[in-house]
Amino acid sequence: MRILHVAESAKGGVGSYLAYSLPYQVSELGRSNVRLIAPAQHRDQIGPLPDGVVATFDRPGRTVASLRAMAQAVAREVESFQPEVIHSHSTFAGLMVRAMYGMRRRRPALVYCPHGWSFNVPAAAWKMNAMAMAEREMAKACDCVIAISRFEAEEAHRVGIEPRKVRLVTSGIPEAPVTSIASWADTRLKVLFVGRLDRQKGVDVLLSAVAPLQDQVCVRVAGASVADGFTIEPTSNVEMLGWVDPVSIAAQLQAADVVVVPSRWEGFGLAAAEAMRAGKPVIASHVGGLRELVEDGVTGRLIPPDSAEALRAALLMDDAQALRAMGEKARERYLACFTAKRMNDSLLGIYSQLFRNRQPAAASADPQLAQMVAHAVAQQG
């Protein structure tokens, strides 16, 4: 069984997902049976893989030329690699692959994972409706839609995607590399944020929350800006670490007292899972997949999104003993629900089922619709 993965972007959560799933698939299926198409500029986001597994294309930015380069790479790899399953990741790759192959009678099984629905990104109502319509239409051109959280599965049903096509495979992460504890000598509450410095991840909410808490809270922010026009203003109790590699993130997690994930929207919440793996309590927004990761009052605290006041109150709510107890429960919940092996076994089971029962799609999508929505998403950024 040959599996071809396609990613238009491999930064952030998609890159981590691929880094956690591809080595397992290579070990189970053999290096000659797994292939990934990803941007050359994002190759370092995926981690080490055997030679020949990764095929790249040029993506200096999200442009028509970059999308064309991805389409050409897909066509080449399908011709030479002859996959039995194509697994596309996120909106653009999903649109492209299904538009190219969804209408063909004889084709590989098509699997699509949105990694956070495009229609959940706050935008003008017409644009969100267009995204939902496109996802509903394009779902007809694939065999399976992978939802990385119950929230994502429920949203698929809400917009009219056939329930029989939606498979819930909750994201998981492997155990952290063995590491030392980062140096963080401070008697104040040590708060860690890990993620992109953009509007979605809500780092601005965290900085507003801690600005009046100079004597009580210190913060480290691991991440960098990826979007123009979004600026933040750290205060004196905030240390900006920039982009941090996974080993260093694990060390920072060990040193922290609590991890804050103040996202405005979230399909899953990788940073929360990483904190739970490290045995740390999580204060997170009550949105999307974060509601499934964090048990309020047990493994951390859930707060309203976009509320610096609620976050400030949550930071001051629990003493050191209570935080340690919630961290222990968080670790137990990670082991029970969010390991990479559970996720990877589920994915291979789905691939095998599709391989055994390959059928043409029940209906096909309109490629003009795919192009229209791809343009709308590109304009949205």
C-alpha cells in the first residue's frame, strides 16, 4: 500500500502532524511506500526522514505560481509513485488534489484533513459561507475526511458534509525527547506561551492580562510572527524567546509552572497537548478542540476567548500545590487520549480499509468552484 501526502504549507500544526505520523508510516509500510510533497522552504519543519521520502516544490509565498508548482509536483508524483491513497493536508492542498483527481473514475483513494476548517476563521459572513459551501461540495470528491478533534467532526456535520465520510482521529503527539530543565530562576508564577505570534493564537490577550501583574507573574513567549500587520508590545515581565526548537521547548515546559493557550479559534491545540505531556496545567480558551483537551478545574482552566480579565483571574486562581496536582492529571490525560501511537494506528487502519474497498467518488466537485474559493482564501491570508 503506497501513501502520498500533500501539504501546501508545512508550518505549525501541519508540520508537527507530519513529523509525528510519517516516521511511523515509514517504519510500518517501508520507505518505498510513503511519500510527501511539501514546500522546500518548510522542509526543516518536518524533521528527519529517509532519503527519497520527501519531494519538494518552490513556495516563496502563497501565490498562483506556488499553487501551480504544487499541482505540477502532485501530477509528477502520482505518475511516478502510483499511490493507492493520497492524503492531503489543509485547505489549499485539499482543494487542489480533489479538483485534480476527484472526477476520475479510476484514481487513488482520497483522504482530506482540514487541520482546522477554513470556514471557522473569522471573516466576512459571505466568505465564511463560501468556505463552508466549498468544503461541503469538495467533500463529495473524496473518500474520507479526517477530523482531528470532535469539534472539527461536529463542524463538518453542521455544514452538511456526509457523516459517513467523516472519521474522527484525534491528534496525538509522541513522548518528548529526553532533555534537561531550562534555567528559569524566578519566584513569581512562571507562565509559558508556545505558538505563532498572530491573532489566532491570542498572545496579545496574554500580554494584556499580565501587564498589571509585574510582581506576581513572569512570562516566556516561544514563537515568532508569521503575519504582517500583527504587532504586540511586551512588558518588562515578558521575555521573548523567538522560534524555539522542539528539544528547547521541552526544556522550557519542564521549567514552567503553567502553560497558557489563549487562542481565539483552534481545531485541536498542539501546544496544550505538549504541556499536558510534560505534566503541566493548561489555561486555555474555551474554543474548538481545546475544550476536549483541557478539563476545567482538573487539568487546568478554561476561560472565555479574547478576555484578558478572565485570563488574569485564572492565573491568580490556583496555588502551587493545586497547579502541581492539575499537572499530574494533565499527564494522565495525555497518556490516555493523546499519544501519537493511537493516532497513527487509527490512520493506518483507515488507509487499509480504503485500500481494500477502493471505489470511485459518489459525486464530483466543480473545479471552477475550487479555484474561486482558493482565490478567496488567498485574499483572506
